[in-house]
Amino acid sequence: EPGRGPPPAEELTRERRGDLAVRPLARLARHLQAARYTGVVTLARGKVTKRILFALGAPVNAESDAQAEELGCLMHARGKLDDKAFAAYRRLRQEGREPLAALLELGAVTPGDAPRADRWRAQAVLYEALLWRDGSYEIGEPNRFPAEMPRYDLGLPQLMLKAWREAPFDEARRRFFDEHRNWYLVPTAVPPEALAAMRFNPKEERLLQSIRERARRVRDVMEITPLFTTETYRFMDGLLAMGFAELSEKNPTETGPVDVKELPGLFAAMKAGNFFDRLSAHPVSTDQDIEEARQRMLARFDPRYYSNLLPATRERLEQMKAMIEEAYEHLKDAGRRKEYRKAQYDRGRLEYFAEIQFRKGEIFLFWREDPAAALAILESAYEMCPDVAMYAVSYALAVVRAFPSDPARRNEARMLIERTLGRGNPPPKVLAIAGTALRMLGDVGRSEQLFAAALKFSGNAPDIVQLIEQARKRTQTK
């Protein structure tokens, strides 16, 4: 009865009439099952009309006005009624007997077998309806079921499997697919158990997986198929008939730079992460790095770059875009970025980031001879760990070399060096770098003192000797 059992999984469609070529009976039945529909669905094709009766979403009876689908005609066609008995059956029908009454009178069906015979007839009517590739349907008012009609379990899953394997395929259906070769074969939402019930072979499984990954043109399916050509046509025809796919002139699936199936996980990660995570930016990023990160993330998650978005997906992308912009606004300023970085990461992580920056800055300062590029990198290392003498004097040297004509910045570098050396017992390399910076500031005497100390404490280590020689050559050249 309506109201018994679990609640409907779907709301009954408001489109009560439609084309079976667009929404075949198998797909329609799957929807009516989810909606737990009780009522009568009328199918029409040419001069034939069928009525499929549903109770709580399951087909429980079926009728047809086609003479060939009368019980007696079906029994004769299936070899269950010989020609002599069938002739007698036809005479009784002409006299006005109902099909079942005529068969009972002839003794072709016993009273005890009458319900079973009528169920078999209903199954035959339903099975033929599952094979229809055209025609129309009309969903009757819900919760209106003919009281006099018996209800049977017609075994819809088994009939669908039979229809899948035995459906006829002719030249007309081949021409249909050839005419729609540029249309998209779009997978529908089907429960896994419904697919498992179809008992696909391994090649069919592979092709079905390719189709369910994303909508593909009919011509593309024909190119990737592992099946023979005719088998592929029949397979696509079966997908349409069973409601596992539908044809669309345009690609109606959600598409974009990122697979929409991955968006829920990416959204959750972005929401849980900090501002650097949201931009997928390194914590020691420069102003330019932050700007580039913003553009890179917007290219992935801006709804403008997606097609055929469902409202829920569009809303999720809009939220992700807002999180990206929020992160950018907070990190685009170097000062705010510095404070945020300190608040987000502990000392161990800051030391890790600072070392990465220092190694990169060394390359630009000493090997590529590009102090302007090294300046921002070494500054970030110094900001994260200002008590590390190596980072301080390296940053000071970058300032001196990057600003040869800026007294204020050069004086700032000198003061930083003196404060660092004043902390006591600096390593030899720190002494050598500090001496190099002071030499470039014109304090040759102080520079030589630091060079001598660096050589002494390092035992004339080759790297210290090389660093000092380079500094002397650079100032001699100038």
C-alpha cells in the first residue's frame, strides 16, 4: 500500500508524458521504483497500446490491446497450444469469451494454473515493452490502481537482462547511430547493483567503464571499443534501452579544468588548510609568487571555466573562489604575510623553510652573480630565523651588492653585520661573508681583520680561501 515500506528515494517526475526514444521503459521503471510509484503507465506505439501497472515502484501487471499478446495467442506462438486447440480458442473468442475463460473452457489452462498463466502473459507483455525503441509513455495519477487487477511479481530485473541480451538489432538502428555519430552518449546515474545484474563480459566491462568516465561522442565510442562493430552498435543500443545512457546533441555533463568528482575532496582540503595551502603557495613566497599562485588557482576553480554546472557544483566552486581571494588579500602584503607565517608555523618548520630559501639565495648571490634576485630570497630566510648569523650576514651582503648607491640601505646592512658579529663566536664562513660586505662598504681594514680570523679558525679551509679571494678580486677590479 502507499506509505508502506521505506520512503521514496526520488520525487516523482513532473513530466508525465514523454518519448520512449528519449526515456525508454527500463529507465522510466527505474525512476518509478525510486519514487515508489503506484499507478498505471500507458505506452503507445503505432496502433498498439499497453498498460503497465505499478505498485510501490514495482511492475505488478501488464495489459496490451494487441491481439498477438492475448494469452491464447502467446501460448500458441510459444508452442503451448496446438493448431487445433488454437482454432477452437479463436472461435470462443469470436463468441465473446474472455481469453482466460476460453482457455479454461478448452481445458488448456486449469483453474489452479490460471494465476500463473496470467502472470506469464503479463511478463510477456512487459518484456516486449522493454524492447520498444520508439513510441510514447504517459504516467497516470499516483496512487490510483485498478482494484480488480491482480498483482504479480513480474521479475523486472530478469526481464531486463533478457531484453538486454535478446533485443533485436536491425539496419534501421544502425542507421540511427550513424546519423547521430556526433551526438554524445551520456551515462546516467545507475546503482552499482543494477549494473552488476547485467552480467557484462570483460570487454563490455571495459567499454562501459570508458563510457561512464565521461560523456563520449558515438563516433569516439566506435574508435575506442574493444568489441566488434556490430557488437558495439548492439551494446550502445542496449545502454539506451536499459536506461544506462542517453543521447544528447550537446555534452550535458559537468566539465572543467578539474574533474568535478574531485571537487568535494579538494573543497574540504582547502577549507581545512591555511592561506598558503589555499593558494598552493610556499610559505616563503614573494609578492610575485603570491600573485602567480592566485592566477593559477583561479584558472582551476573559477566557475567561468566550467560547463553545464549543476547548482550545487557551482556553489561549491564559488565558495572555493572566495577562499582563494580571501587568502590572496591576506598574503599579498609582505608584512602581513610575514606575520601570518610566524603565526601558522612552529620554529622547526620555519627553520626548514629558511634553510630552503638560504640555499636558493646562495645560488643567486654567489654563483649566478644576481644580487637583486637573491635579495628577496635571503631576506625571507633572515626574517624567519633572524638569530641565525649565516642568514643575517648573507642578507646584508645581498643588500650591499643590490644597492651600490643607496646610503640608507647600505648603512642598514652595516648595522646588521655589527649586531650579528657582536653576538660572539661566529663561524668562519660568517666572518668571511661579513668581511666581504664590509670590504664593499669601503672598510678594508675591518674586512681584513675578519678575513684573517676566518682563515685562522677554519684552518685555511678551501671554501673560505676561495670566498676571500673572490671578494678581494671583486673590490680590486672596481
